[in-house]
Amino acid sequence: MRLEHCHNFHDFRKLAKRRLPRPIFDYIEGAADDEATFRRNTVSFEACDLIPTVLAGVAEIDMSVTVMGQKLDMPVYCSPTAIQRLFHHEGERAVAAAAEKHGTMFGVSTLGTASLQEVRKHKGPQIYQFFFHKDRGLNQSMMQEAKRVGVDVMMLTVDSITGGNRERDKRSGFAIPFHLTLGSLVQFAIKPMWGINYLTHEKFSLPQLDGHVDMGAGAMSISRYFTEMLDPSMDWKDVEEMVKLWDGQFCLKGIMSVADARKAVDIGCSGIVVSNHGGRQLDGSRSPFDQLAEIVDAVGDKIDVLMDGGVQRGTHVLKALSLGAKAVGIGRFYLYPLAVAGQAGVERALDLMKLEIARDMRLMGCKSIARLSRENLRFR
Ligand SMILES: Cc1cc2nc3c(=O)[nH]c(=O)nc-3n(C[C@H](O)[C@H](O)[C@H](O)COP(=O)(O)O)c2cc1C
């Protein structure tokens, strides 16, 4: 199976599973506890059906959207994800380049393996995904750097106040730096191409944290980073100050309750992402699609409501937009293609998504995203 044989999410997933050492594949796919929320995220899209209209003159369609002041050629963006260099040596650069080609937005994680400055070379709206540290000086200097390089949207992740319980990683010993079990070492040994690729390209690093956290020498691991460096006392007051300091587009990622969505409006955020971190944090929490309508009804006229989690199809995107989301984020949908073929993989995945959305809009009798509404949907 090769890249050109990948026609959907499942094909990319299958190929990534073949190419990646099992502990790395499991780090991407895995979620918290029993992974119930992770599964529900995708299944929830089946709770409703689309109602098409016909004879609507759909020769020309426009799928562009404007979200948090950013014009996107498609209503899907690449949500920020950590340590992409481990999945493919092109890492964040590949995702930034593919997003630029498709005229959409992409996020760089605090745990990104390319610097904000480097990916800023690519045109197109750039998000900086921010983790809030105990060290307020570090927070300020990270914000200053983001301002300096011209990040368009500051996105603070608020659902990761502590690390999720990822049991697949515990079993394999997946950690940065690696602490692999014997069984996991065998999994790396039987996928030598990954190892060759990893060792023959530039060294793994976390440039956003350079000078602040020493991961290289093994002094700090990612799980210790979450428990020791991030600040569990973070509250609305802290975030309000951050919003003021940033003085630009500011978004909270991981909002799930109406009360919190209202608070985000009150402190001056321009967007929220209804998200449960792809099921990787609180297992048993509701799926973003199930929770979307409630939040849109409460604050949709005051703030841009985005969502991510479980999106695998153009029809998933159309359902979320019909409920009132302004744009939809993808995670694993572009990570498996990244693992399979770097930039070419992410480009193909976004291409397929764009084609699906265009086809589905035509079949729905819908010329522009603004025409989508709850009239298009029936819950079972
Ligand atoms: C491997 C992986 C790493 C992630 N790293 C981060 C991160 O560093 N910061 C963050 O806010 N979200 C992170 N996420 C969550 C994504 O931004 C997004 O919310 C989630 O992947 C959406 O679900 P989906 O993968 O089903 O599309 C990560 C997700 C995955 C799969």
C-alpha cells in the first residue's frame, strides 16, 4: 500500500500503523483510560443525518470561512499537536507547508519540534498553542516571542491542567526521552526504516522550550513536564491577564461547558474550541459534537465557536458547521498522513478533505458555508 492508495482516514491510519514503531503509533492513536470518549468523538456524528436539498444550482461553491479574523479557503484547520518530528522528520514544517498550500490555518504546539519563527516562513494563519507554566517569566517570554514572529492566533489549552492517563504509553514505556520496555525495543527493531529516518535527520528538539527545559539529557520527561512545570492553579484571572497582555486574537481550546464558554466571552476571548483533546485527557467526558449546539446557542453570536475531535469525513465537517461551528479542527486526520509521507501525505489528506467537502456541499444543494443551518440536520 502506498500514498496514492490512501483514499480516506482509515487507509492513512492503516499505512501509518505499518510504518511506525508500535509505541509511536500508539502515542498518536491512544487516548485516556478506556478510550470511551475517543471512540464516542467519531460515533457522535452518527447521531444525526443530513437532509439534502436539490436543484440548487451548485456549479460554483464557496467553502471559505472567516474565523477569529482569519480567512480560510476551507473550513478545516490543522489543530496543534506535539512532537511531530517523531512521526516524520519533516514534522511541523510539513504541516505548515501543506496548510499554506490549502489556504488554511495550522497550530504549533508549545511542545512543537520546529520553532515558531521557522514555520512562520509559510504564509497562512498561524496559531500558537500555549501551555501555561508555573514560571510566569517563561509564559511572558513565550508570548513575546509569538508576538515578535507574527503569530496570528494565541490558543491557550485549558483541558490539560494535568496529564491524561494514557495507558498505551505506560505499557510501551513511550516517553520523551524514551524509556522503552524490551517489547517496545523489539517494535522499533522491526521497523528499521523509521530508525534510519530518525537518526539521519536533524536532532529532536523542542525549540519553544529551549533554554527553559532540558529534555535532551534526560533531566526532564514530557510527563514530568506536565506535572512539574505546568501550573494547576491557573484560573480565570490568570487567563484574563494573558488576554490583555496578548492584545490580539485569543482562543481557549478545551471548553466543554456553557458556563465556561460565557466566561471566555466575559474575559474578552475571540474564540473557543469545543474539544476534549481527542479523548486524551478526561475519559468519560462528552464528545464535542454532542456538546456543540448547547454552546453555540449560548455564545455563538458573541464569540467564534470552533470544534475538534473525531473528524474523519467531509460530512462530519458539514454536520458541525450546520450546528453552528465556524471551523473544524483535525488532529489524527493529518498526523497519520504526516507519518506516512511527510508534507506529501498531509497535502493529500487535506486535498481529499477539500474534495469531500466540495462534493458533499453539492450533494447537499449548498453553495456556501453560510447557507448551512440546523434545517439541514435531523437527530435520530
Ligand atoms: C498525538 C497528539 C498530540 C497532541 N498534542 C497536543 C498539544 O500539544 N496541545 C494541544 O492543545 N492539543 C494536542 N492534541 C490534541 C489536538 O490538538 C486535537 O484537539 C485532537 O487531536 C482532536 O481530535 P482528533 O485527533 O480526533 O482529530 C494532540 C493530539 C494528538 C493526537
